[in-house]
Amino acid sequence: MAMYRRGSNGAGRGSTVRAQVYGLIRESIVSVTLLPGQALSENELAGHYGVSRTPVREALIQLTDEGLVDVVPQRGTFVSRISVRGVEEAQFIRETLERASLPSVAGRVTGADAVRLRGLLDEQRQAAADGDLQTWFACDEELHRALLEIAGHPRAWPVVQSAKAHMDRVRRLSLPGPRVLADLIAQHTEIVEHVLCQDIRAADKVLARHLRLIHSHLGRLREANPDYFADGEPDGELMGVR
């Protein structure tokens, strides 16, 4: 797998260069385009994005603070391994907030909300059929965000978003399986239809099962890719660095 993949979105010039470079590197890490444990070069990243090393360095410092990049003295800079504890904490935060919001959805959902939610389901089904995992994942995010917004808690999603970077890496690793996509879409459909019928108890039951799937994915992926995960591994052992 190539270390960097050039996309259509490059980093522009001006005062937002650092923010753009940060966003692009972060997305590459969360989408597992950059693999856990992979070495990072300031020079290569700067050349890839067509910027100086300064915004790259600043972006890597910020990502280090977020736990997505590790700096190992006398060895180099690496994409962090996935934190198992971070995944479990993010799952707890997400389930707590999303399930708590469901009772508020029933009294607030409108016809326009129904169109929005079903439209996202249609877009997600099409993305799965096209093999477009980026769009599929974006629809997934938008659907869960929409439910929190309908419930009257628009500020809850940024809280979830800020906590779940390690969780999202596990989710991205699990997505290529067609059965996984089909099962997740079926659960999304059940949640939406139960919400629109105002059967919150049924919606909550499916949502809980849906959000807890990460635990089974986590166990399977740790077995298949032990070098991708930090917890339970000796400190300082990064992929390719012994």
C-alpha cells in the first residue's frame, strides 16, 4: 500500500494551510489510508501536499496531542496504533448519548426529517452497491448526527466526534466486508422506521445492538492485525520498529 494517496482535495495557501494539512493527515489516519504504526516523514508529507514543512510539523504536533501520532525519540514519527481503551471509551460515550436522546426524537420528528433520514438510507445503499466506502461512511455519520439533531441535541455530535477517532479506525477496517455493510444498513433501516413509528423502545433495542457491534469487530481485527493495536503490546514496539 502506498504511503500517501493524492486526492482531489489539496491543501490551499493562506492562513488556513495548517488547518487543511491537519485535516487531510487526520482523515488519512482515521480512514486507515495511513496504517497504524506507519512511519511519517515531514518532507514527504510536505511534498505530497505542496506546502512547507512548518504546517506539517504543526499538524503532527496537534495529532500527537490527540493520540493519533507517536513521536519515538531517536526513531521517528509514526501513526499511533489503535488504542483499545480509546475504542471502548468512545463506544461508551456514543451509546450513552445516542440512546439517551431517542425519547426526545419521537415528539420532534417531522415529515421533512423523515425525508432526510430515508434519503440518507437510500444514499448509503447506493454507496454500498457502488463499493464507495467513503460515501457510505459519510452517510453513516450523517444519519447518527441527524438523530441527535432531531432530538434537540445538536451539540452532542461534536462531543461524540471528538472522542471516537480510534473507534472510527476500527470501523473503517471492518467495512470492506459486504456482509458487514448489509447488516449495518439493515440496522439503520430498523432504527429509522421504529423512530418514525414512534416505537422508541424498539428503536433503542436495535440502536444498542448496533453500537455494540464494535466490540465483536474489535476482537476479530485484533486477532487478524495485532500490529495495528497498542493495548496489550510492549511499549515502544511500532510496526517495523523493533
